Amino acid sequence: MARNIIDGKKVAGIILQQIHEDVQEWVGRGNRPPKLQAILIGDDPASRTYVGAKTKACREVGIESDTVSFPDTISVRELKEEIRKFNRDDGIDGILLQLPLPGHLHPSQVIETIDHRKDVDGFHPMNVGRLAVGQPTFRSCTPAGILELFRYYSVMTKGRNAVVVGASNIVGSPMAIMLSRENNSGKATTTLCHKYTRDLTQHTIQADILIVAVGSPKLITGQMVKEGVVVIDVGINRLTDVTSKKGYRLVGDCDFDSVSEKASLITPVPGGVGPMTVAMLMKNTLLAAKKSIYPSKE
Ligand code: NAD
């Protein structure tokens, strides 16, 4: 790896090893292994790949998992009923609803049905609310994984200018909350940009830390960042590539060549943020099994 490349795969591997040991210790004390229930809707190949990566990680760390697939014609009512069954099942600790959902299923409506104590993705309003006010919570996996990368690479956020581009509920918004909180994690001066931001460069050029989660290849170029910036590229975009076996290659939201020339640290795509998201899902599932966030019936 080049000097300024953040190796997410390596850091995720270290975290998974620790989780494996913690699971062994938990089971050694007479508890059943944690269990993750994945829900896959429709036949989007990318979603199938992501769920496959998550269940593979479960096997590696000793977490049990099961995946149930529903056709993309499933109604909101039917899906909610299925989720309620998983909520009631004491043998299930975490529920993973793979996004995106087909158009007729509104994520917020369905996510609210998941028991917040099993919401290992950290998308339920209860968990997002607790994040916003600094209470223990299931933190959204991608931004939580990014903070772990900062910890591993000793990236200080306190008092620095952090700019988040992309304001989704699953990445950008919780990232901005984590970075901006004064009394835990971030302590950064945080700017959250989105599609209505006028003159994006005016903001990105100020960033000591730049996090990009948009889904737009080469949105950020070298001219838009300052020398020494730490860049986290969350975007995953499939570009057609006939020379590749799969017929496509993955790229992020940054023009890697020009941005990496100026960055002091940068995540590659793939191999940067993606593995950390999976590792943090494992961590949340273990926390759910141990009832660490919600100790009693809340
Ligand atoms: P999204 O698709 O829900 O929303 C995109 C966001 O980008 C919106 O807030 C929108 O306002 C903003 N945006 C769009 N165009 C913009 C522009 N020109 N300038 C500034 N902001 C703009 O976002 P998402 O679900 O967070 O996904 C973003 C990307 O991150 C996708 O490529 C997705 O595949 C990827 N992703 C990766 C991981 C991972 O683990 N690596 C996890 C989740 C998402």
C-alpha cells in the first residue's frame, strides 16, 4: 500500500478478530451465539453481494445468521408482519434489512417496525435520536466504521474542519452528528453538504477532513481539496469495464489520482470504508446479543 492509503480491509480484519474473541468468550460463559437475521428484498445483485459479505463475516466471527428473501412485490403490510415475527423471536438479536428497498416500500416506514433493540444498522429513529443527544445507541455502521479508521490512523478530529458531502440517513447525516458532537467522539467543526449546496468547492477546500458519500464518480477532484486533507471516499459506483471479468469495476466519488496527490490519507474504493461497515455490523450484533445498549425492556 502506498504511504497515504488507509487500509480498511486490514483495520476491519483486526476488529473482526477482536469480535471473534469476544463472541467466544460470550459463548464460553454459557450464552448462545449471537444471531443476525438478514432480510433481502428483490434480486438486486449488489444487495445480494452485500448480504453475502455480511453473512460471511458472521461465520468468521462465530455469529449465526439467516437470510430470508422476499420478492420485490411484497406489500408494506406483509413485510411489516414478517419483521414483527423476527422482533418476537428471542433467538434473534439483530435484524438487517438490506437497502435500497423497491420504490413502493418507504424505508422510514419499514425501519420503524424493527424493534429498536434489534436495530443493528442503527437506522431506527430511536437510535438516531439517541445518537443526536449523545446517549448509548446502535451507531450507523458506516460512519461508526469511519471513526474507527480515524482512531487506528490517529486522525484527530477535535477542533478541525470536517466536511461531509452527502446527507443520507444512513451515512452523511449520522456522520455529521458523530463528528460534530462536543462531548463524545468528533468535536469537529462540521459542515454537511448535499445536492442543494451552492458552490461545493467553497466548502470542500476548507476541509481538514473530507467525507464523501454521494454516489457520483469523480464528483471530488484534486482542485477541490487542500494539501494534507484526510479523505474518506464512501461512494461505491459500478462503471462498465469490458476488460474486467465481472464486466464492471468499482470506483468511489473522488477522482482518486488527483485527490490522492494532495491527501495526507485517503481510502481506496474498494478496500476502504466497505469492510469497516461490515465489521461494525458485527460489533452491533454482539452488543445487541449482550443487551449492552438496552439492558432492560425499554
Ligand atoms: P443517498 O444515495 O441516499 O443520497 C445521496 C446524497 O448525496 C444526498 O444527500 C444528496 O443530496 C447528495 N448529493 C447528490 N448529488 C450531490 C452533489 N452534486 N453535490 C453534493 N451532494 C450531492 O446516499 P447514500 O445511501 O449514503 O449512498 C452514497 C454512496 O455511498 C453510494 O455510492 C453508496 O453505494 C455508498 N455507500 C457505501 C457504503 C459503504 O459501506 N462503503 C455504505 C453506504 C453507502
